[in-house]
Amino acid sequence: MPVSWKLGTSNLGVFTVSGKLSIDELQLAQNQADLVIQKLGGIKILIILDNFSGWEKAEGWDDFSFAERNDRYIEKIAIVGDRKWEDLAYAFTLKGLRPFPIEYFKDGESEAAEHWLLTG
């Protein structure tokens, strides 16, 4: 599965995305995360791009209902991946338009990203 969701320690939600992401796969992972995020009342999200090759062309990428339902529960988002995806990842996550910080870390910096999420 190109996208998976799990809840780690310290209210750290981890999305791992590999290959080419489809809207259906993203929505499935978001649906799995929805209730957990709302129940916790505060979560930090780590997105790991593992051999990521982009997004499939499809309708529905403009659906912001996950953000509308969950932004009040999200404290921070960190993204780890190849630098070539940085600008697109910021656009995809709407950095600067959401009420919490979003930062990008290059491949191999998962520990630094997790530290950033869990401190401050």
C-alpha cells in the first residue's frame, strides 16, 4: 500500500507514503486517522516519503475536508523525503495557510524531524 498510517508514542501520528500516491489511498489513510486524531485532542504528524514518486492525476485533490475536521487537533507536521519534493509537499500541505507549523526534512533526517515534532 503506497500510504499507511499508525499512531506512535507521545501522540505522534506517522504517515508513510511510497510510490505514486492515489487519492483513494490517501483518503483511506486519512479516514483511519480521523477518529484517533479527534479522540487524542492533540497530535503531531510525521510524514515519511519513502521512494515517493508523486501523485496520480485524478479528481479530488482539492478536497480539504480532512484539514477542516482535524486542523484544530494538529500541533505540527514534519515531512521527511527527497528535497525534490519539498516545494510540492509544502503546496500539498498548504504550509502558511494552516494554523500550525509545517517543516520539511531531507531523507535520512527522520530523527531530527521527530525531535522537532516532540520539542517546543
